[in-house]
Amino acid sequence: MGRAIVTIGERHSGQHGFTLIELLIVVTLIVVLAGIGLSTYSLSVNRAKEAVLLENLFRMRDSIDQYYADKGTYPPDISSLVTSGYLRAIPKDPFTESTDTWQVIMSEPDPANPNAAPGVYDVKSGAEGTSISGVPYSEIQ
């Protein structure tokens, strides 16, 4: 018996929705969290690209070493690693998205065999910019 019946659509007195200050605080928090998430995402993408660059450099340098161990000379160019079966394909530089930007370092002339043509001794990235650790991409070992 002393119960009040509340109908649908009837509001309690004192509840009129959110205030403008409350909405501004919520929107500000969302913007701050989104900014933190975006910067973390960007850093993660760069770290992943650097890891791929290190792996690609390692694989190409290892293939150059294997080529030299098998044939006694360095390959005349990077594509020789593919045609000789040491690599399936020349990997892309993850920062330039191209296989044509690799910087090739040629070997020194062999004093024991001065008539031998120099070959590819090392490979470096042709990307501009610096890594997260501050080392230029072209100097990453």
C-alpha cells in the first residue's frame, strides 16, 4: 500500500542529463588516450620496420658470404645472388618499399689476383632518416 507507481518516461527530479563540463572532461580523456595510442602504434610500426631491415640485411650478407665461400669471389651484383640460388628474391627495403634502393659496397681488389673483378662485399639500406636509437638507416649493421 504506500507504493508510488512510476510510469515510463517519468524522471526523477534532479536528473537532467550530463553537464557540459562532464562531457568536456570525457571528450578530453578520450582525445588524450587516442593520442597515446596513436604514438604507441607509430613507434611499433617503426620498430617492426627496423626489425625487418635488420633481418633483410642479415640474410643478404649471409648469402654474400655463402657465395664467396662457394665460388671464391664476391657476386658481381645483388641479382647474382638470386640467379645463383642463394636468395629466392631480393628483399624490399622496408622503409623505401623498393628493391632498387639498396646501397652496394664493392670489395677491394684482391692483391693475390689483381685481374679479378671486384664484387659485392656488403649491402646497406638506401633509406633516409634515423632509427629509433639514433643511428642512420644507411649505417645499420
